[in-house]
Amino acid sequence: MGTGELGKWAWLIALWVAVLGGILATFGVDVLGGGIFVSVVGVLAFLGGWMHLAGMDRTAFYIAAAALGWFAASSGDWFGVSIISDLVMGILGGAAVAAAAGAAGVLMKTVYEWVMP
């Protein structure tokens, strides 16, 4: 298993755990509230960004990560049913956390390649 494959799995695990944490937060379970759990998810997403996502179209990923973050930060009752809105916001919030950490990994890889050609 190469670093690209390892990075892909690190990214996917971080993404799914962060989304699951967002879903659980909708129901009052504070899994991603802080501590070592959030740090592990962040490190996995960062490493996934460095090892896997940096090998893809970086500009498209930056735009997608920024749009996801902005959309997740929006507030409001989208569907008229608060539990559905809360659930959608939890999913988007968890995905935005993973995307932000992955984008940081991609950015660090980009800077590294500029400095060390």
C-alpha cells in the first residue's frame, strides 16, 4: 500500500467520522466537542490532504472546501422542519471540518513543493 492509498483511507476515515460526529451532535451527543478525538480526526484529514488530495486538482478542491465551509456556516430553517435542518447542518458541518483540515494538508504540500522543487 503506497502513501497515496494510505492518504486516501486517512481522508475517508476522517471525513466519515467527522460527518458521523455532526449527525450525532444533532441529537445532543457531543462526540466532536473537543479533546483528543477531534485532534485525531484533524490529523487524519490533514495527512489525507497531504498524501492523497494534493495529487488531484488542487484548485477545484480549494473551491469545493471553501464553498462547503461557507454553506455549512449559513444558518436558517431550510425545510421548515427543524430536525431536518439541524441534521443537514450537522452533516455539512462535519464535512466542512474534514475539508478544512484536508485543505490545510494540500496547502502545506503546495508550499513544500514551492520551497523544495
